[in-house]
Amino acid sequence: MTEPRRRDAAATREAILRAGIEAFTRAGYDGVGVREIAQAAGVTAMLVNRYFGSKEGLFTEVVEVSLTERTVLGADPATLARDAAATLVRRTAPDAGDLDPFLLVLRSAPNPRAAEILRAGIETHVERHLYDVVPGTRGTERAAMALAVINGFWLMRKVIGSTALNEADEETLRNTLETLFRVLID
């Protein structure tokens, strides 16, 4: 007689979360349903709802996990502008892979509720990180403007494929971005 398969709640939850990250990043909040995510995770839709309460609950967790990782903004205030500029240019190069958190935001933001969840995640994880690294940005529009530059540059270079940005000398791009970041965060 074979033993019944053991259940692993943590592994199941993680599989659902990973499937949610992939699905929401690929198709946005409105472009994917719980059944599709469940199928990708190898579970039922009912199990997704048991672990996360709803599609919105899963999306909230996906945003939390996705925005926690530092993708552009480092932790050293002395080199933040230089490092952010270099990372941004490298991560948006035409041959670089996609950045999932950016695509998650871009593709999900049109939904008003998803935009609220994204805004909370950005404020909690990205803006707060910038505030902690450069305390002078706390509570000011400068932190939000620095994030707008990052997202705008990402959109124009990686998604739109701006010829001018993609054909520009990378050192020139880094230097220009570093100057912008210094103005905004120093």
C-alpha cells in the first residue's frame, strides 16, 4: 500500500505566488484570472482563494514580493546617483532581460484597484527605501520625481524602444542620468 501524498502548505503557497507573479507580469491584473494562475501552479482555483482570499489578495502579495527586491536603487547614499544611473542603463539595454516589477506595474496600473495596491507597494518598498538611504527626500516630491525618471527612462528605452536612447553612448546616458539623480536626491 502506498502512502498518501504529503501536503506541503508552504510549497503550495509558493507555487501559487510564483504563478501569480508570472501571470500578472505577463498579462496585468485584468488580463489573467484565478483559474489560469491555479492551473499554472498545479492547484485548483479554490486553493488559490484559500491561501490568498481572492485574486486581489494574491495580487497584493505579488506586489509585496515583487517590489521588495532592490532593482535600481542601491543602499549607499554616497554612490546612489552613480549606481542607480549605471544600473538603469545596464538593465534597460536593448539586449537586457525584462524587469518583472516594471512590467507588473505597467500592465496592471490601468485597473484602478490594482493601481491603489501598486501605489501602496511603491510607497512602502521603493519610496521608503529611498527615504531611508537619503533622509532629505522623506516626504518630498523629490523621491517621487526620481522614481518617475527611472520609470520614464525604462518605458522609453525598453518598452517603446526609443531609437535615440538605444543608439546613444551608454557612458553619456549614465552621466546624464547621474546628473539628474544628483539634482533630485542630493
